[in-house]
Amino acid sequence: MCKFLFYKSKQIRRKPKSKNRLPVDDKKLNMGNTYSCAPKYYYDIEFTCIDCGAEQNWTARQQKWWYEKAGGYFFSTAIRCRECRKKERIRKEEARKAYFDGIQKKREKQHK
Ligand SMILES: [Zn+2]
């Protein structure tokens, strides 16, 4: 059975009637150990941002770039809109900074 989870996610609606499609170069895909079920084409996809609920359009062109140029893992997919991705990145950076600050403070304490 094809485990092509990509289009099965609840949040994602493939647009089958979209004329906007690009051929998939499956040699460039980062599919891990799964080589089956690579689709032939990228289609524009609609999805709902998991953070703010905004309707987003992920175009075939953007997918091709993500999977073939950026080396995105094939079963990873867009779940956040651009704005929320930006926020998420900042949040992660701050969390990491806070973590390292914490370590730093601990070390300073120990040396006193
Ligand atoms: Zn969002």
C-alpha cells in the first residue's frame, strides 16, 4: 500500500484541478529509505496554518524548491504560514539562548 502521507494530512488539500504542476525529479528527493510512491508532479496545495489558521497556498514551484534544492525531507511539509514560521524561528532561537544563558549562569555560580 502506498504510504504517501504527504497528501493525506488533514490540513492539506491538494488541488487536483490545478493546472499549476511541475514534474518531480525523484533523483533529487530526500525520501529517506522510502523510494516507492514518489508522485510524478507537484501540484499547488492549500493548507491551514496550524498556529493562526490562515489559509495558505503552497505552490508547485515552492515545493520543487523545498524538496529538490533545499533538501527538505520528503515527508515534511508546510504546516505554518510565512508569518508563523518566522515567529516560530524567533521563539526557538530565544529558547536556545535562554538555555545557554542558564548554563552560563550555573557555571558562574560554580566558580564562585
Ligand atoms: Zn500562521
